[in-house]
Amino acid sequence: MILPAEKELRAALARFADARIEHDVRPTGRTSRLLEDATYTLCVMTGATHVEQALHVADSLLRGYRAGREGGAREDETLAA
């Protein structure tokens, strides 16, 4: 699986959340299609087969991105010392 960039993953998660909320509040054919599209995109980006798995993978990826940034900052501090 090709890992998505953090920015694109966060955008897909936001799009999914917006679609989920809109569909839950006022379900229509349009909101259903938006939710299906956002779910499909999130699943493809994470290599998942269903949305619950996609959300779990996305959370793991975001933790990894955060750990990478924090690790890089620590290395810079060590080199500067």
C-alpha cells in the first residue's frame, strides 16, 4: 500500500466526518452519495475493506506521522547540543 500524505489523509477524514454528520442530520439521496464517496476514498487511501477498519488504520497512520515529527525534532535538538 502506498501511504497517503498526512495532509490528504486529514482532508479525507474531514470529508468523511462532514458527510457522516450531514447524512445523519438530514438523510437524502445526495447525502447518501456523498457519504458513499467519502467512505470509498477513505477505504482506498488506507487499504481497508470497510469504514471501521479504514478509521482504525487512519488513526494508526496519524500516530505514526506524529511520532515521526517528534522523533525528528529530538534528533535536531541532539545535533544542536
